[in-house]
Amino acid sequence: MQSPSLTSEQARNAKPWYAQLWPWLLMLGPALAILACAYTGWLAFSNQDAMVVDDYYKQGKAINQDLRRDRVASSLGLSLNARYDAAAGKLNGALLGFGAPVTGKVRIHLAHTTQPEKDVKLEAQLDQRGEFSVGLPLLERSRWQVLIESERRDWRLSGVWKWPQQQTVDIKAD
């Protein structure tokens, strides 16, 4: 059997490999995979992971203390009702315990769920009725972790607030 061979005219008209479409299409997939890998590597090394803590053991032990503070808030029957007025830049609310007002200073911590640099920490003075009003800059649309605790840190209330879907923050001790 004779193998088919190119005639001299066909050999003259044949294009080199780099002028063909198929080799480029076959190389496109691996080239895109290399670019995606390089971009993923750049993302991994350029952005700091905010979820990692230096002393995880110490922080794990602190969880028990936090649970004690939650139990104290439950025994006091604490509840927070607050409303954010974005136009005025104020967070107004009241802190009650078994229907009676709580007085003194409180710390309010609004933690952004994914970006700790956007966290907001406030201090508010409760009046005789347990009400407070504190300036709060315009918040980003997000899901916020809300933590309110006494100045001495002997109790705490925590909850979730989805701004702006929820206009008010209502947290009750369990």
C-alpha cells in the first residue's frame, strides 16, 4: 500500500502551524487556567485573612466568660430597643431590665460581618428612663453583629441587625 503524499503544489500551499486556527484554540484552555491560577494566587497573598487569631486557646477560654455575661443579662431580663435615624446620624434607643430602666454607661459595638475595619464602637450614657441617643455615621448596607455591654463588662446582649431591611434593633436576653 502506498501512503498518500502531498504533491508539490499542495506542499507549496500548506500554511505553517502558527497560521492554523486549531493549535491556538487548543492552547487557549491551558493559558486561561494559568492566568486564573496567577490571579487566585495574587488574591490569596495580597488580602489579609481577618478570621485568624494569634492566641486561639486564650480566646477559646474567654468564651466561657462571655457565656457568664450572657447569663447575667438573662437574669436581669435585659432587652434593647433601638432605632437608627440615618438622616440625623443618630442611634436612639432604650435598655430595659424586667420592665425597669437600666442606668449608667454602655458600650455598643457594631461589627461588620466580613470587614473588621468597618466596625463601629460607641459609648452611650443611659438616662433615668434607660434611654440613650448617640451619634452614628452612615452605615453601609450589611448584616451587623450588635454587642451591647455595661461599662464594667459584667453583662452583655448580642444579636444581629440587617441594615437597612430592619429599621430597628430589638435584642432580648435569652
